[in-house]
Amino acid sequence: MPISVNGSLISDHQVHEEMQYHEAESIDEARYLAAQSLVIRKLFIFEAAEQKIIEKAKLEDLEEEEIDAAIDELITSQVSVPEADQEICEFYYKQNLERFTDLTTGKILPFDLVLDKVRDYMHARSLRSGVVTYITMLATRSKIEGFEMELN
């Protein structure tokens, strides 16, 4: 069954081609993940056009690299991610000490030694949350047929 995002079709063939990039425990799960990926990509492309990052008239002629660059620019401009300060990182560290145990010695690694990794993790988690919220907002504003979005 074809999927439509704002009137733009995603064929079964496109979903099947995309499935190879999605590890899953079943074919149905792989199909769902592939379809979700293609729907999200369409949402981003339409929004990039709305934000004038790419020209609507050239949507069909864009190369994959141009689309990827436009999506990156869109996310960078629309999703703000606060930097985790030292206090937040230290709080996370103290709440998750077992994650910072040296496997060879069995001792907890000192905070100063893991600060950069904690900061990177907190940033990635915050970015993921922001992107999911942004995708949800885009999906809510769009007309999606033939597919039920489940973001988590």
C-alpha cells in the first residue's frame, strides 16, 4: 500500500529498497522502519522548502547529497540544543556511577576523566529529543496517508 506525505507518494518499491538499511527482528518491523525513515525524510524535505533552504521548483532534481545537506541545515537552524554544563554532567555522573566502572579494576572512574564523554552523551540525548519533538510537530502539520507515525 503506497504512502503519501502531503500528496507526494512513497511507493512500496521505495520502502522495499530502504529496508536493507534497517536491522530488525522481523520483515514487518524492517518495513515499518524503512517507511518511517522515508516519511521523515519527506517531512524534512518539505520543511526545508518551506524554510527556503531548498527551492520547491528543484525538489525533484536534487541529488542525495544536496538533500542531506538541506536536512542538516534545517535541523541545525530549527532544533536548539542547550549545552550540558558541568553541574548537569556531574549530576548525571553521580546518578549513574555504575556506568563509569573500569572493567579491569572494578573502580569508579573519576568525574574529571569522563566529563567529556558525559557532556557528549548529554548533548546527543538532548539533540535526539529535540529532533523527535521537531519531527512530531512536522508530522502533526502534515497530511500523511497510508502510514501511522510512532515516534519514541
